Amino acid sequence: MPTRRRSSLILFAVVLTLVGLLGTGCVRVRAGLAVSPEDTVSGAIDVGTPDGTPAGNGPPLQVPSDLSGDVTITRYEQDGYVGSHVVFEDLSFDDVSRLLPQLSPTTSSAIRLQLRRAGDRVVLSGQVDLTRVAPESADVQLKIAFPGTVRQTDGTQSQGVVSWTFTPGQVGEVNAVAEYPDPDAPSWVSWALLLTAVVLVAAGVVFALAAATRPRVDRRARR
């Protein structure tokens, strides 16, 4: 899994994947996510529609069976919106990429967000297409906290947290670059210990060879 994270782009559609379910309707989508130094993601997502349409409960959500123990879904009801409150902790990038399409499998054309690691940097990029969402009562927000330093972004940055507020009827860009050490890269301490071990092994081999040949030299000298 660590190798795949470094070598491939990871689908990271976050909460906004649910917008396309509503077509031209209204929606509230609020997400607060946090990327950990270990390249895992935790978050809380509120998804609701006015009066809970459709069927009075908001958009239907599904979770892959193997992630059901890591994801909690409860009822969300606030400010006239009814839907779901989704919470998850310490999911890998791959787990998140599998979870979010299940929450809304019909919206891949509306949301394109990706997260990838490039050395000591994590790059988030993509677009949020809200051209089919009516402006009335629409409230679509995203906040992501990164460890380390945020080097650049088109969102609003404050103390490591980047936020976006998207405008209905438009296509919003999502870009951020955060810098922090790759958790899968060997540390200098590990390299130092490995080098020391190699030197000690080499020294031991040389000593053993010297000890094995010394008696022969001594016997020849006595002759």
C-alpha cells in the first residue's frame, strides 16, 4: 500500500461527491477533514437537503462492508436541512478512495479531486462542478487540515487549514500543496544504524579471516 500511494494518483473526492445526486436541487455539504503525518485521513461530513428530500431522509449513503467498523453515520438535522452526519478516522488514501464513490456512485462527472505524494510533498488538485446546482439554499464548503507547511493553495489558508467555499452554478478549482516528511521514507537514524551494522559485519568477517590464516603463517615461519 505505501508504494502504491507514492506511485499513483489517489481519488480523493471527499464530501463533495454527493452534490450531483441533487441535479438542479439544493444541498448543504460541509466537510472538515484532517490529513495526518502518517498519510491517513480523518473527517466529519454533513450532507443534507431541504426537508430531507428525497424520501425525507436526505441522500442515501452506503459504506463498503469492510469499512463499516471505521465509519459512523448518524442523522443530521439543522437549519431546515435533513440528511447524514458521517465520521471516520485514520483511513488510508486507498480506503477513502473506495469509501466516497460508494456514498454517491453517480457523481464522478461532477467532482474531480486527487491527492498524491511526491517526495516530501502532498499535492491536492481537482475541480468541483456545481453548474447543475441551484443557488437557492446551496451551502457547499470544504476544509482540510494538513500537517507540516502549506506551500501553495487557491483556497483560504490559516494555520495549516485550507478552506474553500464553492459557488453554485460555477466550476470551482481545488489546489493545495503541503510539505511534510514521507512516513514511508527511511530516516537518517535508520540509515545510520544500517551503515553501522554493515561496518560491524564487515569488520567481523575481516577479523575471522585473519584469525583463520594466522596459524598457517606462524607454522611456515617456524619451519
